[in-house]
Amino acid sequence: MFLSQLLLVALATPAAPAVEDPPIQVFLLAGQSNMEGHAVVDLVHEEHYNGGRGTLIRLLDDPSMAKRMGHLRKDGEWTKRDDVLVRYRTGNDVLKSGPLSIGYAVYDDLHHFGPELQIGHRLGDANEAPVLLIKTCWGGKSLHVDFRPPSAGGETGPYYTQMVKEYREALAAIETEFPDLAGRSTELCGFFWFQGWNDMFTDGAVESYPQNLAHLIDDLRKEFDVPQLPVVIGETGNAGSLPLRHAQAAVAERPEYRGTVSYVSTAQFMRRPVDSPNMGHGHHWFGNAESYFGIGDVLGEEMVRLIKGGTLKGSDEHPGPAITPATTATARWIDPLFGGYDPALAFETIEFADGWYREPGNEGFEATLDHLLERLKKSGFGTDDRLQLEVIETPMRSQAWTPKSASLVMKQTDQPDVTLLRFQNSSDPHRTMLPVQAPSCDVEGPLCFDIHELKKGDVFVTDQSIGRAIRDARSQGAAAVLSSQLADFTVDPSGGDRHLDAIHYTSVRSGDFPVAMISPRVHATLRRHPEARVALRAKVLLEKRPLRTIVATVVGSGKPQEVVALAAHVQEPGAVDNASGVGGQLEGVRSLVDALEKKQIPWPDRSISFVWGNEMEMSRIFLDHTQRKTIAAFSADMIGASRAMTGAIALLERSPDPGALRVLHPDSHTPWGSGRVRKSDLHPSGVSVIARLAMQDVAQISNGWAIGEHPWEGGSDHDVFLGRGVPAILMWHFTDFAYHTSLDRLSHVDPRMVRRMSVALMASALAVAHPDPGDLERYQQAIEEERTLRIAAVDQAKDPDSKKLWLEWFDSTQQWLTTLCNDSGPSDDEH
């Protein structure tokens, strides 16, 4: 009876409409041999493939690697993923199609894989519908000729035509090759492009690469009728050609591709030949499985982000108050400054400065200042009354120190000498092995690793502070000290071991004791040969010179005696720290002057001074020498770090506010650590609000930017201005694992980041130098948004004292900004 009633109800109930299966999510993967795939899976042989080093099977023996890659193998078998399918016709016309696993690579075997493996896992995890990866790639092919798209002009590349043909063939073959998906609709959801090597060797190809790739994207979107097709461009990260890599990145910066095209760095996944299966195949990432896995991982992750409209990884590490987009305040300056800024010109200066070990007054410092002066004069400084140029000379407390050469050689009985570290000029990779003020020397001695066993004439090897080691070793008659000390955060964020080759950049107080910095890898080598002797030789040049500070000033049209200062320090040998600040600020000045001369922006009311010199000391010199009243200051320090290469994101370090006294959510300090701050150090101003708006405004017009902020920590030129009662902030990148090490070189600089930070700094300066009453409403809105955030945090923490401080801070900040905006006309003494 019960069953009959159910049957009657079922018959009386109208049938629900059939739910249509979601379309197959299709992704096109294209490129040359590295998209084909040369990662070695399990070819392990004593004489071949470097004994199996860097193969996938060997990497999975490492627990840390197994944690990252363990999903690729289960119960001794390579996993197959039925919800992600792959179709690939090799260059030998061998068709491979089936569930995602290893083997969809260039060779006709199951011993290799390419980026598709982890791309597929990323996409499969992010999609409920089936995923189909269509690989169309051929080794040794250029974009300039072989993949040349139709709208680029000239003869269309045969492999562009073949790519489109194979894509259509793959869709047509779904019913026969993947019968479970027969009859199901398809949707092209993304395009991956991983190519570039051959364009380095084709005349004119690098120069035309951005335009050719833009044509490729546009033509494919038109060909497949997907106008907003998401595109992920993989950097040719194994190439030594920075111009090519910058050309690839430039495509994603085009405003028409905002939110739909992204460039992904891959150079962080390059592993050492000695740790890889194919030691002579740098063009194929040495066949290292970790490299290809990492590349696929970041490419797939970025495609998921583009499709889902998510934020960049890192943005949640140091979140700040929400900002409402608008066209007032700092936004007034963004478009002309961003459009007129040339990242290539900035990089020229960064590259020049990075070729020197820059210390106050030394050869590299002086050469960099001369370079700046030459470029500033070309922009009109020193020849136009409105563009003043000054070189301030002050006495130096010590002699200018220039390292000329150094070497560390390990000597063993009956073995050839081994040079562990060496530099012959200040551009060489191991240049930071000499701490600043280290002396010339020529010493040799046996090794000692325990200070308690140190004997006269020994060379003491430690991983501790160099200063303390010198004190202890000197007292016991040691011949020299070698230190592999590194900061706790000096750990390769890509999962590799690049940090083992890092040599700490530091200084010593006195230059009369032989000393050198070494990498952890060199330290480990010495540990393996405790019976060895080492010879340390160094040559340095000491000269008596004055310290030069450059000040370039755009003289204000209304209140020229009031000035906004921007500082970028020259000394320190890093490319990010701080060649990026030097070059970024210089191009910012050039683009500003260009925009002023073209009347794209009005001449600022207040003066703006740009300062270059020795960190902190230059800002004191500027303040002591200027006859103008400094209204606000902005420090450009470490503004160009590649997030992928270094792990660093762009940060605003606020001026001291109540958040520096007690850190509450969402604030957090960086590994640099909190600075010492008291209530008396809190001097409310609107510079942090202005800088926050500027960074967010730049983010609105750039294709993805991970930015954040944190309370004041101290340690750069903004501190000098703050100490003189001048409102100031710092813009920088952190946590940079290569900070203050030998690894901080050009490959870690991202010209896109330099541009964004420089434009944000310039817009901040202009917002103070040329305010408008119409800016005030946006500033008030920003204050209210932050007030809501901070008060909720202190109420949650039940901290009435902090609440009182924050409320007073916001009232005073609003008054500061009100005065700034309403007092924006010429001063009383102007006529």
C-alpha cells in the first residue's frame, strides 16, 4: 500500500527539467620546447642523467618535496586524473590523449613531463566541470617568424596556422577520444603561452616581441570568438636575456589587457646544473623536475586567479584599510605619470648602478652620481631656473673604501687548489664577500670551527655575527675570520636552495683584521674538509674624498620656499637595495618634467626636491642646507623587487601612529621588526593616507599588484625627516629573501614594480605640492574607512587607551589634510 501511494505521487508529479552538464573547460597550451616538456621523471643511472639528481622519482624521496608533489604518485604508481584530460600531438606526429598524468611530453615515452602536469592539477582542483588541456607546441620555434600572427603583417607563421588547426581538431575528436564527454559543449577558458628562447637569436625579434605577442593574443581571441580570453604568459626564465623577459612582461602591462592578461615569472625555478639530470641543457631547465613542476604550478595558479578574479597572493599578508576608487587627490596625477614613465630608461640606470659595489665616496658611488648628473642635465636641470641642480659636498668621517678583488682558496694535501669564492671587479657575483671597511690582506691558515679550540694562526669559520667573531678571534691570535651569517628570513621562497649561495652584505668597524663573508654552501664545503687550509687574499683601495649629495629641485610656481622631498640612497651594492630606488626616482623625475613641459599636469605650487646620496646622511645634509621649509618627505628604498624572485611585496611603511605602539589586526610587522616608538613620537599628518591612496590608485591601472602596509619600523631616510618633525613615509618591498646578500642582482628587479612604486611616490609628492580643495572629500572618506577599521580592532581588544589615541589621531589627521587642501593657493609673500 505504501509503495503504491509513492508510485501514484510520482506519476502525478511533473518531471523536473534535465540539468544540462556544464561545458568542458578547454585550455590551449602553446609554445616551444619547454612547453613540450623536458622534465625527467625516473631515468636514474649511475653514468647518465647525473645519477638521477633532480628527477621526479628522486625528488619525491625528500619529505619536503613529497609534501609539495606527493599528489603525483600514489601507492607506487603515477596518478591519473580522469577529470582533467590532455591532448597533444608531438612533433613526430605521435598523438597522445587521455587522463592527466606523466608522459605528455616531447618524447615517445613515459619518462618526461612538461608544465601541463601541474597546470592540470591546479585547474582540475578549481573546476567542477571536466578540463581539457590542448597542447600545441614545437621546439625551436620563434614568435617573430614561426608563430607570427596574421595581424603582425608579413607572412603568417606556419605554426600559428598549425596551432589553430590542432585546436580545432582536438575539439572535433572529443567524441571519439573521450567518449564519456561525447555531446557535451565546450568553452575555451584560457590560453597559456610559454615561449621565447628562439626570439633571442632572431634579428629584431626581441624589439618586436611585445607587439607580436599582442597581435597573437588579439588574433586568437578573434579566431575563437572569445574577446576577453584569459591569457597567462610564462616568462622565459631560463634565458639570460633580461630584455626578452622584460618584453614579455610589458605585454601584460597594456591597459587594454587589464584583468585578462597576466605575466608570470619563472626564473625562480632555475636549479643548479649539478642538482639536475641534464647538466648541459640549460635551455631545457637542465631537465629538472622541480623546475617544470614549479612552472606549471604558478602558471596554473595564475590562470585560476584570472578566471575567478581573485587577489594576488601576498595581498593578505599586510592588508590595509579599504580605499574607494576616485578621480581626485593622488588619482589626478596617475594617468599622465604612468603613461609617460619608461621602465626601460629606469632599468638602464639600475643596471649601471648594479655594476658597482657602491659605498660612500668610493668609485662606484661616484660613478653612479656622475651618471645621475648627466641624465638630470639632459632633462634640463641646471639650465632652467625652474629646474635647479645642486651638488653638496661635505667632509667624510672616514676614507672612501673600494673593494678591488678578493679570493678564498681551499688547499689540501695531494689535491689541486679549489677556489671557493672570488671576485675580480665590483660587478662579479661574489663581491659582497668583503665586508665594508675590510682591509687588504694575504693570509693562510688551518681551519677551526670552534672558538674554544682556536689556536694562533687558525682561520676561524663561523655562522655567527662577524663583529663578535672578530673580537673573539683577534684576542686568540687568529689569522682571519670567515662568517656565513645570514638573516633568519634568508630562505628561498620558491622552495629551492638559492639561499645556500647567499653571501651576506655587512660591514666591520675597523679595517685592520682579515675577514670575509662566505655562503652557507661554502661553509658546508669547509666543514667536509676540516683538515684543509684556506688562503684569503683581498685588495681594497682607500681614498680621501668629500661626500657628494645631489639635490634636483622642481621649483614651485606658487610657494617655492616650501618643499616636498623625495630621497633615494645610492650606497649599498644591491640591485633592489637600492639601485631600484636610484633608477626609479631618476626616471620619475624625467617623466615628471616631461609631463610638465607638455602641460599634461600643472606646474606644482610647492617645490619638489629629489635627493640622492648616502642613506640617512644625505637627508640630514639636505635639511641642513636647504633654505626651504620641508612640508613632507617620501623615501624610495628597495622599490623594484620581483615578487616571484624574492618573495617581497610592495609595502607602505606608515609614519608613527598608534598602530606602532600596539599592533592590532589587520596590522602586522615585517621580519625587519618593530622600531622603538613612544607616544611623544606620534605627530599626526596625512602623508600615510596620501601614500596609501597613491598605491591603490596605481593598482587600479596596473595589471595586478600585491600591495600592503604596516606600522612604522624605521631604518631608512624617512627616519631623518621624522626626527626633524617632518611628516614622512617609506615605500619599499619586503620580505626580500636576498636582502643584504650577494643574490640581490638585476634578475631580482622587476621593471613593472619600479614603475608602479615610482609613480605612486611621484603622485604622493604632487598631492602635497599641488593640493586642491576638491581632494578633501576623498581624504575624509579614506580617514573614515580607516577609522572604522582601527576602532573595531581596539574595541575587539578592549583597549580604551589605544582607542583614545586613534580617535585623537584621526581628528588631527583630518585637520592636517583640511589645512593642506584649503591652503592651496599662493602664499602671502608671493607676487
